[in-house]
Amino acid sequence: MPSSRHIISNFIKRGDVPPAKINDALNCTQVYPTINNWVKFIDRLLLCLGALSLAFSVLFFIAYNWDDWGRFGKFTLIESLLAVTIFLYWRSPKETLKAQMSLLVGCLMVGVLMAFFGQTYQTGADPWTLFFYWALLITPWVVIARFAPLWLSWLGLLNLALSLYIDTFGLPLTDFFSADDSLWVALFLFNSIALTVLELSSRRFTYLSPRWLARCIASLAGFMITFIAIDTIIDSQDTSLWPFLFWSLFIVSLYVVYRHFRCDLFMLAGGCLSGIVMIVTFSIECLNEDFIEIFFLLISALIIGLTSLATIWLKKVNKEMLS
């Protein structure tokens, strides 16, 4: 559904709003933020920054005073802050930013507590287990908080756990990819599944509906598969077609979903960027570098041409979305 900004922009372009009334129209539709909007934004920003600063200050404080404090004092500090965050969430109105940030700080304290426990008693556990069990333990809080940034943090922990696990034990994907590429492929598949689940769930759970959440995950997955495909092009000894197959499926899925089912210009622009990078990389590998001046001229013209075509198409799509 077009936003009020897009609607009022169309009215202005068509001349439906007199020039003298444009500022009044923008203020009435709150396209321009009001003083109250700015106060609310600054209040929420300071709350988020203060909560995160408190959580990280505890981590740095313990690390800096590691030799000066005993185990009991460190455990007391971490667990006391963890208890305070739970108490604040219990006493705060649910689904407010104050309550959600309390749980976010609590989730960070769980990780600090697990890291401190492992370092103090030298449990000998593999590094991936810290992030995996951290994500596992905070899963109920993530569900309860109904807070998109916390969901993204939880997904980041799983990405770290998966990458460390693969780095330690490897995967059977080495039959199709190199050892380094198998890690990127596994993370790409994992984040693609996460993006699919998110898009299917966002219509039912409104707290998962902010578009920036899906765009962050899609950007991560797109970067990974594009990197793998580029690495395959550059590596002359790698003749595998699997990276290009995965990349093609990703781009086609991106186009079908975000062009026909859920229009999202950011996703389409990301797909265009990935395609431009792939074409330019392939062209650089194919062109003869003996004539360096012509080489740079052709590559520059190719980049300008592809970027212009992508811009024209995206503007056309944007007009169709607004109509």
C-alpha cells in the first residue's frame, strides 16, 4: 500500500496541490516530522543507546578488572543486572519499548554470563557451543519480547554458531564446493530459509512486519551468494556450475516474490546490483588486458549502461507500485 509520502508526492506532481499549499499539505500528512515526532524519536533513541551502553559497559568492566575482582564479585554483578532487567520487564507495560529493551539487555547478559562461566571454569567447550546455547537459552525471551531487533540478534547468534561449527567440523558440501565456499553456501541457505519463514510469518505476526528486518536478512543472503559466484568466476581452476545455479535461483526468486507478490523496491534494487556486479566481473575476466585504455573504457561504459538500465526499470516499477 502506498505511503502518505508517495500519495502526497503524486498529488504534487499532478498539480492537484497549489504551490502555496504544498508546505501545509506536507505538514498535515506528517511527511515532515513535527516537534512531537522529533521528541519521541530522540527519547526512544536515548533509551536504546543507554540500555546497550549499560550492557556493554558491564562486559568491558569485567574484562578490564579481570585480575582485580574475584569470581564471586563478577558473578554477582552479572546476575544482579540480569535480575534487574527481568524485574523491569515484569513491572513495565508489555510490548512497550522499555520492556523490550529490558529483555534485550537481559539476553546480552545471558551471553556475558555464559562466556564468563566458560572462561572461569575452562569448560573446554567448542566456540560454536557458546553462541548456539546462548541463542537456545534466550529463545523464549525472544518469542515473548515480540521485538524485531531482538529477533535479528538471535538470528545473528545462530549464524555465528553455524559458521564456527562448519569451521570446526566442516560439511559434506565439499564434494560440490571448495572448503571456503561450503561455509558461505551453508550460511546462504540458512539465511534464505530464515527470510522465507519471516516473509510467511510477517503477515500473521505484526512485530515481524518491519521491512528493514527482511531487507537485512536478504542483503546478507544476497551478499553471500554473490560473493561465492564472483569467487568462482575469478578462480580459473573452479569449473563448478553450482554457485551460478544457486545465484540464478536466488535472483529469479527475488524477482518473482518482490515484483509480483510483495512489491519491494529495495529487494529489486539489490537484485539489480548483484546482477551488475556479476556481469562486470565476468566481463573483466573475459576482456583482454593488453589494451589497458580500451579495457577501462569498455568496463566504464558497461557499468554506466547497466546502471542506467537498472535505474530506468526501477523507476518504472516504482510508478507501477504507486499507481
